[in-house]
Amino acid sequence: MASATSSDTFPQMGSFGDVHMHAERRLPDSPVNPVMETRDLNVYYGDFHAVHDVNLAYGRHEITAMIGPSGCGKSTVLRCLNRMNDLVAGAHVEGEVLYHGQDVYAKGVDPIAVRTQIGMVFQKPNPFPKSIYDNIAYGPRVTGMKVDNMDDLVEEALRGAALWDEVKDKLKQSAYGLSGGQQQRLCIARTIATKPDVILMDEPCSALDPIATARVEDLMLDLRNEYTIIVVTHNMQQAARVSDRTAFFTARPDETTGNRTGLLVEYDLTSTIFSNPNDKRTEDYISGRFG
Amino acid sequence: MSVATQTAAATVTATLSGRSRDRNVASLVFLGALWFSLFFGVMVLVALIIDTAITGSPRFDLNLLTQYESTIRKDETGFRAGILGSLWLMGVTALMAIPLGIAAAIYLEEFASKTSRFNRVVEINLQNLAAVPSIIYGMLAVAIMGLLGYNYKGIVLGGAMALALLILPVIVITTREALRAVPDEIRQGSYALGATVWQTTWRNTLPSAVPGIATGTILGLSRAIGEAAPLLILGLATVRFDPTGVESKVTALPMQIYNLSSAPQLDFQVAASAAIIVLLVMILGMNALAIFIRNKFQRSW
């Protein structure tokens, strides 16, 4: 899919810097005081080496996009950041994942506590089979967050996800009655209700239509003021539209086994990645020559 | 007319006028055999039920439900003790089997490591347990009651224990299926908010699985209510009073039917036939409730 659309779009690649919604944002070349960092991150599923030596730093109040072809390990890296990979049988992580300098994989770190700080939004909207209100209140309730007034918190979270006006009259109705795009914004609202520091998004728009996608993207740009966002996307235009920095991953087949191991090719400001990439593989990918 | 339309028209005409390949001799013979099998299976059942109903028809009266067994007024003998006994047994069976069965299923489905050897052994055994003859569970209950120090084992506790053991594998298996039907995305979403496995199960997975669990549990209980073999082993005798607690002597409807249908007196045999219909109605009622719950509350994800 990427190759079809990108070959239409990328002949005017030079214009990408201009349409970039926050071209004026002055950002240092590399994140200063990154919120999260991976150092020599290697992930294995059983014997399968999924990700090789990923070193990345994610800047505060920035949107970092991770792009690359299927099987390049970008989702795996994302799921390491809040230890969701713990839930996969046989998954094994080497290297460090630092959150404010502390390794989330260190001994004695509770993955549950990690996830209260680093929330996640998934590819397919996955509201709970409960009312809209209970969906939002779920996180604060399970984490034992001190809440003075749950009604206010629910409203705040729904306003934060630009969903309040659409649902304020049906808070007690099932979340399953919402459209796909509304469900995904509900999932974002649910995540911000627990007041996390970082929000991970795993292809948050791949199940949505273009209008719903645009609304979620607008929301991401709003949320950037308060949260650090790390997004995996298959959609390069999306990365170009919303992200401050882009990491490009690719998959390298093992010569003997043929297993494809993901690795980081290039990480830079999004404007640089899309206008003047250093690596030939990045240029080939974003210009639609492979992937 | 082009060549293509011509060929298509020719094919259509040939197909519509020609003999259908579904109507050759071999197909018809096979179809007949299938019909006969179906007819045979259903007719035997229908004939049995009708015969029983006709035999029992003189006794479809209130005494059948409200009176105790009587050797003096045989034409007024009733199944009060059996019906109340069966209800007591069901209640205590449910109290024992449902929490245990659901807890075991939750452990296996939500907590246990899918790869551990121990859990695989448990799984295989569960499948086999569901196929164990019910009389074996009766013997097991006799042994347990003996260990607990009960000399007379034909009490509510003993019978319920045998029936609970009998339906435990059914409850575990159906509960696991209901839990497995809850999509993993729901669990992932919960974990990602910082919920523990327990919170996720208790607040999300389990409530979503309740309709499936209820259906399976009722079907398990409706199997237990018709069982006589394990109760026979426990020595449930004829009683002429209502059960008052878990330690009171009890009889069950299938037990009473078994005793009276083999009695020489015609009045007892008629009463037993009528009681069979009562038992069938109870079982059909429970199954209907299970189907109602499934259709009303089942969720498509």
C-alpha cells in the first residue's frame, strides 16, 4: 500500500518541508534530556532475533514516529517501552530501556507501574464492553489514583481527546455504539485519564477512514503540548504530517536461517528524513522504491 | 450474438432441461438412507416419550407433586420427596461446583503458563474427566464421605458431592471456552492502563464471559439432575420427608423413578411414568433457560 501511494506523492518530495505542519518548530538536532531511550536494545521471541541493537532517544513533548516495512521490528520496539512484550510468551529483551534514566527492565521494576506512566493506544480501537464513562474511569480505578471527582476527570479526559461534545449526553451508553474513529479517540481519552507521561501509539489510524484519521492526527498535535508521543505508523505521510522526529527501520534477512531481524537505519528530524535522508535505504523507502 | 453469449445460452438451456446430477440413483439411495437414519433416531425417542406419557397420563395430578410415596394409597403416591431432594441436590451441587469450576478455568486460561508441562497434563486430564462414567464419581464420593466420617452416605452432602464432581469438568471446559471468546485486545487494553492480571480478569474478562459461563453451568446442572447411577452407589434410599439441610437424608427424582418403575404394583409404575415426564420437563426447562441466556446476552465482538 505504501509503495502505491508514495510513488504518487513523492515526486514533489521537496515540498514536504513546506507542508510540514510545524516546520517553524525549532528543535535541537538530537533530543535534549530525552524522556525515554533505548540502548543496544535486542529483542528475541524464543530463538528468533526480532530486533538488533536499537539506540534511540525520545524527546520530551515531541512526537517521534517509527516507520519502516512490515516485519522491521518497529512495533516490537514500541512494545518494549512499556513492557507490553512481557505478555508475549517467549519474548526476551537485552539492552536497556531508560525512562528518565532508569531502566524499566531492571530487577525490581514493576511492569504495572511502568504502564501507568507509559500508556498505550492500539491499532484496532479496543474499548471495553462498558459504558463510555466506565471506560474512562477504568484506568484511575484500577491504578488506585486519588480522584476528587471522577465526573470531572472523565470530562477532562474526554475534552482532552476532543470527544466530549460528541458523547457528553450519552456517557452511560455502551462504548460499542460509537464509530470506529470515536472509539479510537475514546481509547486515547482512556489513556490520558490515568495522566501518563508518555503515550505509545501502535498504528493508531490504520483501522480508520481518512476523516477519522485526520481528527486523530490533530489530536496528537494537541496532546504533544502535554505528553511525549511515540507512534508507529505504516503511513509515511502521517509520519511526515505529525512527527517531529522519524526513525526508519528495516529488516535484514539472516544469511543462514532467512529470519528477518529488524534494525534501525536512520533517526533524524522528520524534515531531514523526508527531504534529505543520509541513508540510501531510507531514501528508497520514502520515495516508494521498496517496502 | 457473440460467441460467448451463445455458449452461455447453450449451457443454460442444457442445464435447465437436462437431468440434474443430484437426481441419479446412487444419490437418491443415499438420501433415503440419511432420511431413514434421521427418522429412526427421532421416532424411537418420540415413541418412547409418547408411550411414557400415555402410561403416566392417569397420574398427571397435583398429588404427583405434593404427596410422599405411599404404599397404602398407591394411586395417590407422589414425588414430593424426590422433587425437593433433587432441588436441594442441585442447589448444593451448584454451590460446590460453580465456584471451583470457574476458579479452575480462570487459573488455566488467564494465569497459567500455556507452555508448562504441569498445565498440559491438567488440560488432558480435564478432557478425559468429562468422559468418565458417572458411577465412578459416585464411588469417589463414597470414599470421600467415608474419610469425612459419615456412616450413612445417602444425605444431601454426599449426593451433591458426587454430582459436583461429575459436572466439574463440564463447567471448567465451558468456562474456559467463554473466557477464550473474549478478545485479547480487551486484556491488552486493560494491561496497558496499568491493571494487574487479577483486575483485568475480575473487571473485564469475567463479566464479558458471564453469559457463556451461565449457559455452560446450567447445561452441566441439567445433566446432573437426571443422574441416578452415582446416587445409587451412595445408597440414597426412599424417604418420606422433606430435606432440611445438607446432612438430612434425601432421595432424588431419578432415584424414586428407578425404585417405583421396578415395583410390581401397577399404580407405582404409572406414577413412575408420570414422574419421568416431570423430570423431562425440568430438564427441558433448564436447557431452555440456558438457550435463552445465550441468545439474549451473547455478544458478538
